[in-house]
Amino acid sequence: MKLFGKWDPAEVEVADLSVKGYMNLASKSVMISGGKHAKQQFKKSEQHIVERLVNKLMRTEKNTGKKLKVYGIVEGAFDIVAKKTKENPLSVLAKAIANAGPPQRRVDTALMFIAKGTHAASFKKAKTAEAALADEIISAANRDVKSYAINHRDSVERVAKAAR
């Protein structure tokens, strides 16, 4: 089953072994878990990675609780990523998560940084949320410092290194 009817998750290979076990890319018809993972430890890793990205993007003030709207934003962003990179957007997202996260708590922190960067680039600005999310994913996958996620990860690691 293809994601949004366009991209096959079976084609995606996660190169980074430290995040591979925490990124679920299995095919699902409906990616709404309804919070079934909330009370059990480590069950969040069984949730599809796109649903986790959608949940992180929904935390902003404007999109709180609007899951279908955010799914539309993610689908539009994946279209832009596919056009710009000529790759499966899920593999670009997997690279972005592997690059943007610090060594510990990688997946959640990387998704949070990507969501915050998207919100900062699009809220009360001319840039659409789809374009901001696509740019954030592509630049994080390429380890570009203009990405909020990469820039913030580097600054956090720099402060942590100075505190040692």
C-alpha cells in the first residue's frame, strides 16, 4: 500500500542503524493510531513516522487538533520534495531525521526541530506551510546549516560540549 497513493514505503532504506528501530515505515491504510501508545513505554516507535511528524506539526497554536489539514500540508510538502529531489520523500525524511537529531532521543527531537523550523518559516509569512516543510526536510537531509533543525542541533551540542 502506497503512502498517499503515491510513494511506496517498501523502497525506503534507513541507512542509520541507531534510528532504524525507532522509525516505523510499514504500509498502513489509515495512519491514525488514536493515542494507543500513550500509556506503554516505547510503543511510540510502532507509530508510523509520518503520523509522528503530523502530530508534531499539530502542536502549533494555529493547527491544534486539525489532523486532516496537517495531513494535507504533509502531502503537499512530500509532492514538493519529490519534484525537487527526484527521490521518494519518505527516504528524504528518513535522512533528515537521521541528520537532524542529536545522539540520544534522536527521532522525537529531530521531528520536533523539523516541526518548529516549519512553523517559524511559515507562520505569519508569505511562505506556505507545505513549502516550508519541504525546504526544512530537504535541507536537513542535505545537512545544510540553513535548516532550523541542523542549526539548532549544532547549537545544543556546542553548549553541551562547553558545559563538560
